[in-house]
Amino acid sequence: MRNQFICVALLLCALNSACGLYFHISETERKCFIEEVPDETTVIVNYKVELYDPRSNGFMPSSPGIGMHVEVRDSDDKVILSRVYSSQGRISFTSHTPGEHVICMYSNSTAWFSGAQLRVHLDIQVGEHAIDYANVAQKEKLTELQLRIRQLLDQVDQITKEQNYQRYREERFRHTSESTNSRVLWWSLAQTVVLVCMGFWQMRHLKSFFEAKKLV
């Protein structure tokens, strides 16, 4: 029982799908991030854009005119979100197919900062970590116990989605392995047939040569 509890605790820690980072981009640069997401899972992206100031040799809050164009593609390379946001914002979307989702960001204009560098702070939250439970408790008037139960139910639901996604990946990998093995088998058979045919042709050619020279 204790080992089961430890396994569940480790799995809950592994599901802490949130990452915070920052990166620099130039006026023509495009940055993309890949996030593996189960189906029917909410993803929230928080970002903030800062503009490089050569006078202070640092990054300052950007002007209102500078924004980011955000594009999200699912595992089928289908665009599920594409629009221009302000210099600071919050993006939310829900996955409908499991797999790798590509989140791309680039500046909405090149005329505003004349080749200067931008720093983009990015925070991606997936699953139940994208839910604002304080807001949920206030809106639905939940007690602390009810809120905790709600969080546990959401975590169990996320674990189920993750398990289904892992089964989906395993099935896809098995299909790829079987397809590769089948192709290798047919390629080996084709090579064998070609070698046999070449050997048969060489034997006939040598036989004809020796007969023409009256050696046999």
C-alpha cells in the first residue's frame, strides 16, 4: 500500500506540466516550442515582451504597438490558433488530438523597434495546472475541502488522459516497428531474389561462353 502511494505521488509530480523561460528574438526571427499534450487538455500560455534599450543596456517594458503573432498547430499540422496579441497576454486553447503541439511566436511588425532585440518571457501550463482554482473557488463558492476534492478529481482525470496518451504512443510506436520490420523483410527477400537471378544469369552466360569456345 505504501509503495502504491509513493508511485501515485511520483506520478502526480511528473504531471506538473508547467515551464517558465525567456528567450531573445530579432525582428525577423520565429521561435517555436513543442509541447506533448493529451487530447481534450487545456493549455495556457502566459507571455510578456520586453524591448532592448541601448541607453540603459537592459530590457524595458515594450511599447503598446509591439505585439506577438502566435500560431498553434496540432499533431496533424492543423492550425488551431493564429492571431496577433499585445505585448503581454494570456493564450488558451484546448487540444482535440493527442500528440505534439507546436507553438510558434514572432513579432507582429519590423518597423517598431528597428532591428532591436526582444526578450519574451514564456510560461506554459498544461492540464489541471492551467486551472485557476482560486477563481473557481470564488465563483462556485467552494469550501477548502470541496476545492481540494475538486483538485484531486482534476488530477485523477489528468492522470487518465496521460495514461491514454502513453497507450496511444505505444500503439503508434508498435505500428511503426511492425511496418519497419515488414519493409526490412520484403527488402531482404527482394535482395535474395535479385542475387539468385544474377547468379543464374552468370551461370548461363559462362556456360554459353565455354560452349562457344568449345571448352565443354
